[in-house]
Amino acid sequence: LDGIVSDHHSCNAVALEDADVCVMPFAKVEDLSREFPLLQRHVHKIMSREIVRENSVMMLLGNMRAEERLAAFLLNLVQRLHARGFSQSELTLRMSREEIGSYLGMKLETVSRAFSKFSDEGIIEVKQRYVHILKPDALKKIFNPQACI
């Protein structure tokens, strides 16, 4: 979506899982959307979801402590994976701690400390890249303490 305005992409994407990619010029998507209103609605929903997600990431980076950022990241990731048919409490991180830190605007050491803290508190169980969320409500409380009172 970042290339629509200038016909040039300002970022790169790296697949974290095996994936099939179908490249389709946006002009073709526009043409098809005019022909099929249901497709146009779906494209608008995707664009809206991306705007909301990007806004959430900006809020995450600007207003949250390290533990809140990591809790939000884990909850969001497991929610998205669950929507695709995976477990709602277990996941394998495809990103390294350093990549997670880069995404969340944190240093590697801070990410590692936050993972250790969550593990020590019995909120998650971590074995290298495998994460088991033992207490999702505790993660939610860290991420959004007001909603859990």
C-alpha cells in the first residue's frame, strides 16, 4: 500500500513464513474493483485495516514502556496467527530478538530482559524461539492496565 501514492515502495518486506506471492499492479486492482464492487469493498477493508495497524504501531512506539510494547506485540502476533488457524497460546517466533527490538524501537538487551521478566513471572514460557503464553490475561493487563480493572 505504501507505493500507491508515488508508484514507488518506500520499504521492503521479508516473509517470516513460507508464502506464495502474487504481484499485481495497483492499476489492475483498481480496474477489477470497478468491475466487481465486492472486490472494491474488500480492498477498502484491507487498506483501512493497514491504516489502523500502522496507527497502533505508532502509538506503541511512542507511548509505551518496553514491557507494554512486548506484551502488545505478543498479543497481536498470537491473535493474528489464531485468525489463520494456529494456536491462541503457542507460537514460534520467526523474528530474532534483535529484529523484534528493531520493530518495537527497543535494544536487544531490553527485549531479552522483558522476555526474562515475563518468564520469571510465569506469564510465558520461552524455549529459544518457542513461546507458550501461560497467562494471556496477565499480558493484557501489562498492555492495557485500565481495561482489566
